[in-house]
Amino acid sequence: MNRIVMVGALSLLCVPILAFGYTQQDANEDARFIWASGCTDFKAGMNAGDFRGWLRVGDAVKTFKGIKGIAINKLYMDGWETARGLDGVVNCQEMATRRTADYVSGVDIRKAE
């Protein structure tokens, strides 16, 4: 009986730590970085004359393990496509704040463990 109580107490201590180790706010900040990366990668590719060499959405998926892959793809490609649509004349950092705020509003983009 004492072991069951102890295991229950330990699980109560461990679960919140795991659940709140990577917060939704952390994920939202990473989302801004992902979006800005897509935007700046397009601009760098435009200036280098080699778009394919700069399209690195796969790197973003590998880097951000705590965010759902579909969200990473959508954020990165939205940054890329926005910069493309504006012919690279965009402040990626400013736009990332607005675009990601719209994307993450009301949803949790973290992977469920």
C-alpha cells in the first residue's frame, strides 16, 4: 500500500514537470523564429540566385523537436511565400510577429508526448 501511494505521489511530481518543460509560449517564440527563417532564407536565395539551395524546411523540422511537423512546414513556407510574394521587400522579424500570432492563436502547436 505504501508503495502505491509513493508511486502516485512521484507521478504527480513528474507529470507537471514534463508537461510544462516546453511551454506553449516557448513554442510560440520558436514559431516566430521558424517563420522568420523561411522569410530570410527566401531573401538569401533571391540574392544568391539559387532558391533551391536556400529552401531548408527539412532543417527546421529536425531542429524543433517539440513542435508538430505540419506546423513547422506551414510556418516556414508561409515565411518563404510571403517574402516571395513581396519580391523580398519585407522586414522578416516584424512580419514574423504578426503572422505567427495569427497562426498560433487558439491552438497549441507543441507535439503531444
